[in-house]
Amino acid sequence: MTTTLITGANKGLGFETARRLVAQGHTVYLASRDAGRGRRAAERLGARAIGLDVTDEASVQAAATTVAAEGGLDVLVNNAGVAEEWTDENGVIGAGELTGDVMLRTFDTNVFGVVRVLHAFLPLLRRSAAPVVVNVSSGLASLTRVSTPGSPAHAYPGVAYPASKTAINMITVQYAKAFPGMRINAVEPGYTKTDLNRHSGVQSVEQGAGIIVRMALVGPTGPTGTYTDETGTLPW
């Protein structure tokens, strides 16, 4: 039996990923900051609810202790994320308006949160026969795309969100090198309709979760240290 933990999983891409992995026979820990929402979401899927706030070290450590006591972990999906630069008016805070506070809040969840979770759960993953980590990145993480005139990514004016996802790509590569026995990959789910972007995306969560699920299911000889979407490898 494969045991999987998904952060930020009470809705959106995390919830759909949990649904599909439960259907694949995984024991899924549906991690959520809000205990009530997490419990209700887990009950709908037949998953296990677990409280986990990636910005809170004590919360992360408590979740790791619980999972360890209940048997261990095989797959970790780092899905929790924020976009502090997306405003209520569907605008984006650009370089001219960016503050350190916006950058800090973005990185606290999207980057430092991933490192907190990895640090806490690595001992459990290292005991698994087939450990897998999926880091949810973004097409905006691609320096190649963002610097190519005429591309959709080039037109995006924000700094904090793409910078945080580019950092996730570097984390993915470095951890994959450090732990060659694990399959550690970054994925781009695409511009998906979720609460994060106020449902302004162009595809459904069912479509967006496809690449996350696929990489969560890779075997011991599968790819590692990659950055992919549904169509294949993406340029760094």
C-alpha cells in the first residue's frame, strides 16, 4: 500500500490529486491548514485528514510525527501555494510596486514551506522502498519562457510568484541530486481555474491535476530532477 501526503489539499488541484490517488489505491493524507475544511474534504474522498500549515514549523513537525506513528510515507506532493501579488481587482503587483513584505509572504509558503515539509518528511521518505516527491511549480518559473518576447509568460508583470516557483525548480534539481534513490520532480499543471487565481484559469482542475498525478505515480526507474507539464519537458 502506497501512502501519500498532499499539502494544501482541501480544494483545487490538491483535492483533485487526492481524489485520483485514492482511486489508484493510495492511502492519502489530505493536509490542510483549516482542520474543519480538511476533515470534510477527506471524508468526501475516503482520505485521512491531517492538519498542516507549511508556514508553521511546529505544525509541520507534528504532522510528520503523526504520519511516522501511523506507518510512514512513500509519496509527498508539495502543492500548497499562494500568490500574494494577485490583487482583489484581478490585477498583479508589478516590479514597481513590489514590497519586501509581499516577497516574504510569498516565499514563506511557496519556498520556505516546501523546505520545511521536505526537511520534516525526508526521514520517512528515505525509509520507503520507492520514495517520490512532486513539487508543484508553474510555467512562470521558466526563465527561458519569461525572457522570450511574444510568449504569454513574457507578458506577465509580477515578480514574487514566478521567482518563488523558479526557486522551487532549483530546490527540485538540488534535492534530486542529493537523494538519487528518490524520484523528485517539478511539474507545471497549467493555468487552472482555482481559488488561487479567482477561477480565471483556462482549464479545469481535472486537466491540471493530470501531470501531478502522473509524476506521483512514477516508479523507482522513473525520471528525477525534471520540470514537466502534460506535453513533456519544459525549458528551465
